[in-house]
Amino acid sequence: MQRVPTVSGTTNLVDILDRVLDKGLVIAGDIRISLANVELLTIRIRLLVCSVDKAEQIGLNWWKYDPNLTASLPESAGRRVPLPAPPPQAKAPPRGAQKARRRRAK
């Protein structure tokens, strides 16, 4: 009979989370649905779980340049750049003004 190795001591969720964020965790998988050798659906799943520091170490920093993430930051963050004011638009003539001008021109 073989003995199964056991870990002495207790590990709590904080220790596990700290280790995962420090080292990183990659989950990759593909789901394919086929019917009669005809592929109907393919789902590719790629998941990376790590801390921001670890992500920057491995060259991932897309969140710094994503306009959907940086545009909604509060102004106190110092990253928001004010947009220039739109140019003033000429007012459209009231309805019927062109017809009145045509009548006067005749």
C-alpha cells in the first residue's frame, strides 16, 4: 500500500491567492462542437491570472493604453485630457425660410 504525501500545516485562501498572483496562473482550453464531422462551434479560452506587477514584468500592459479604461478615470487621476470645444455651427434657417426667399426672388 502506497502512502499519499500530505502537507503539514494549514494553508488559507490568502496564502493561495498570494502565491497565484505572485507566480501567475494560466488556463487555456478549446471547446469544439461538431456534428457529423462538421465543426459547428469553436470556443477558445485563454485566461491569465496574475498581479499587475507580474503582468508588466512579462510585457502585458494593455490596460494603460485602452481608451475605454483610461477615459473613465476621475479627473483627480491626472490622466484625463480635456477635449477641444467643437467649432460653432451656423444656425439652420427656420422652416419655410427658403420658400419665402424663392418667392421674393421671383
